[in-house]
Amino acid sequence: MQLFRRRDKCMILEDILIKERTAILNGNFGALSKLMTEKEHLTNASESIGPYGNLVRLKQLAARNQAMLLAASEGIRAVTNLLDQRNKSSADLQTYSESGERRIRDSCQNNMARRV
């Protein structure tokens, strides 16, 4: 009976890790907090989770998900930085005069001139 429970816990944890991977791939980061709670509840149980072979598989799945989460957070950070740079650069409009001189116009001033 004890071995059966351990195996069930391993299977449940593996299922959670697979759901976690799917959520990461789909960008469903809201589901991750629920899965995290389930994972913590399951792993905090006083009873051992299972045989060594199962633990190796679970460790591999968890490591894969961790790497995917890190990559996703780096991607989100990169996009955020790119959008920040784009917003900063679009604040000033760069043009050239007829003689080839570079002019920088503040886009806020341009908007104000159009409204008046």
C-alpha cells in the first residue's frame, strides 16, 4: 500500500510538471501559480515520494521547466527593453534639412502644434 501511494505521488508530480511545461509553452503564466501550489503541497508531504529512478525522471522534468522559465523571463525582459528603447527613440523625431543638417524635433511639440 505504501509503495502504491509513493508511485501515485510520483505520477501526480510528473503530471504537474508536464502541465507546467504546457503552460510555459502556451504563455499561460497565470496557471503556473496554481501548479506551483500543487507541486509544493505534494513535495512537502512527510512521506517519501518514490524510488530513485522516478526521482531522476522528475528532476529532469523540473530542470527542463526551470530552463524554459528562465528563457521565457529573459525573452520578456528583452521585449520590455526593446519597447522601452522604441518609446524613447520615437519621442524625438529625427529629420534632415534641405542642406543635409540633422534636426531633432520633439514629438510632443509636434502634437501641440497640430492641436493649435
